[in-house]
Amino acid sequence: MRSLWLLHEMQIEFKLHEIEFSMAALRTPEYLGISPLGRVPCLTDNERTIFESGAICQYLCENYDTENLYRAPGHSERIEWLQWIHFAETIAVHGASLVQQKVFIAPEKRSEVVQKLESRRLFIALEILEPILAEHDYLLQSGFSAADTGVGYSIHLAQEFIDITPLENVQRYYDRISKRKAFKLAL
Ligand SMILES: N[C@@H](CCC(=O)N[C@@H](CS)C(=O)NCC(=O)O)C(=O)O
């Protein structure tokens, strides 16, 4: 969804290939030729393929939206932009663990300890955003960027599993970004 949301924000033409979320569909030789771990997302453009959502984000911004969503080398917020794009996966990794624990693993094999630990680590990862989002509406002072589609999706994932309401600024931020047309289209 993170990459899809970004594509909708860019309002560029693209073709979405949906793959059934199953081992059988994700591990076909054809798909493994594109994404060697058999994971989503991946992007094909000009006969080249790229996997890893942070890399896809950088690639898309560099090639298709240097005006709004990108912060080029030399921009005063370049470092923050890069940091948040990749921090998005630090948040999401806890969400992914909770998806395993709460959805895919058979109930008798789930671990309460892992669930508690991952929920706590997820909450703390979001907590560091509180002071930043107290200062401005988006992660960067200069306004909405691809950093928000990256981290924003991770918050979307997180709120499926943990209560984010004690993080008032994060909650307000989530309310703000989830009203965007491109977010809704991706969802
Ligand atoms: N760090 C990677 C994570 C990719 C990933 O793990 N994707 C999940 C879905 S969100 C997946 O394809 N899981 C299938 C599997 O693990 O077999 C990224 O950001 O692209």
C-alpha cells in the first residue's frame, strides 16, 4: 500500500498487478525472477525491476516527482527525508511480526510474550514521532512529502494492532493523512 499510495499521490499512469497473498502465488518462478524473496511490493519500469519499498520510493521520486514529494541532495531537509523513508520499515517490522502472531500463526502456537514485546516496541517507535508532529503537520517542516507516505503507511498498519490514541500528535497526523484522496485510493 505504501508504494501504491505514493503512485496515487504522483498522479502518474501505472498498471497495478495484484498477486494473491499466498505462498503459492508469491513463490512462482516467474515472480521470483522479479522479486527473489517472493515479497511485495516490486516495481517494473523501463524494463528494469526494483524491490524494497524504500528504494521504490526513492526511485519514483527521483524520476517522477522532483517538485513535491522529493527532497533532492542539497535540500535542507534531505537528511530527514531519507531518514523517515527508511525509518518507516523499522516501524513496519514490528507490525509485520504482529501480523504473523495475530493472523498467520495457528492460535495454539502464538506467543503472548512476543505479542506484548512487539506491541511495546511498535508503540515506542511511534512515540519518537510525537515531538516532531507537535511542531508541524507533516514529518518535514516544508510540508507533505514521500516521507509521509512511508511512515504514514506504517502508522496505518500499527493502528490495526495497537492503540495509538495516547500519542495525540501521531493520532492527529494519522487522521490528517488518511483523509487524503491518494490514501483512500490506495486503500
Ligand atoms: N522491507 C520490505 C518488506 C517486504 C515484505 O516483507 N513484504 C511483505 C508484505 S508487506 C510480503 O511480501 N510478505 C510475504 C512473505 O513474507 O512471504 C519492503 O519494504 O519492501
